[in-house]
Amino acid sequence: CDERFKPANADEIAKAKAKYKIPSDKKYIFSLCTLEPRKNLIRAVKCFASFISKNNIDDLVFVLGGAHWDAFIEKLENEIGSLDKNIKSRILKIGYADDSDQAALYSGALFFVYTSQYEGFGLPPLEAMSCGTPVITSNNSSLPEVVGNAGIMIDYDDDAAHIKAYESYYYNENLRKENSKKGLERAKLFSWEKCADIMITEMKRRAGL
């Protein structure tokens, strides 16, 4: 991912929270993607609602960043609208996040959620890890290759696993620190330079050079 993805400082995080109207007195979990069916956001949000209700949590919000499909956002709005008013207010759709703000938004999050039904690669989890943010992803398609042992991976369609993963990070600071460190190291394995080297080596091999 781009070199701008690195841990942000407290001032950068505070400015990003203020810009996107994330309450300064709340922790937040973050998701950044196009809001569309494949990203499994309805389940992630409803499991967040169950998680905070079950544990009587009042210091946490769920921030959804990214552009959206019009048809899907209507369905998402309907699902959120059916939630309790107090819980509904804790789900924040901030829309498109400027490139210059994304590292700060990742860095300020308690953890990052990306439990897609499938992914061709999965760049946002890599961006999050590059910023030192613990990640939760689904365990399908390319995501295990990206995340390795540096995050929590679950079945995308398992509600109980979502809630357990949220609880694991929320209540276990040591796990968050451990996976933050692992994520930073894991992210170093991926670079455009390495990608180019692999491609050049393979092309030379096939050309018999």
C-alpha cells in the first residue's frame, strides 16, 4: 500500500476525528470500503449492536467510511433504522474519507473490521496493519494471505464469531498490542518493489533469460 499509511500521532488523529465528527470522548472501531453487499457490513453492524447491548458498553462507536452503492445504502439504512435509538446513534457513516486523512482514521481506531464475503486481495486490512491497527477479517479468499497470523480471522457469516472477536479486542489490551506489532511486521512483506521483482523474475523465467 502507499507509503502514507503509517501510524499517525495524537494530533493527527484528533484532527481527523473532529473533521469526520467522531466523538472525541468515544473509542471507535473502523471499517473503510465501498458500502456494498459483498463487504458484509449489515452483519458487522448488527453484531456490533448485539455486542454493545450484551456488554452494556457506552464508550464505543462504529465508524463506516467509504463511498456507497445507492441501492445498498437504502437497505443498510433500513437495517440500522430498526435498531434501538441509543444503538443507532453509535453507528456513524462518514462517507468518503480523503486520502490524506485515512492513515489517521486507521491509527485512531481501537480495531479495524473487514469481514467480506470474498476479496481479490484486500488492501484496506493491509493499510490498517501498516498503521498499527489490529484487524478482524474473514478467513476466505485472499485475506488469510494478507493477514497471516497478525489478526483475528473468522467465518464471514458467523454472528457469534463476530461478537467474540469484538469482545476479544475490546477487553484485551495485550492482544491489541500484540496484533498491532504483528501487523506492522506483516505489512512489511508487501511492497510494490517486491511485486515488481517477482513479476520481472517470472517474466525472465518464462522467456528463458
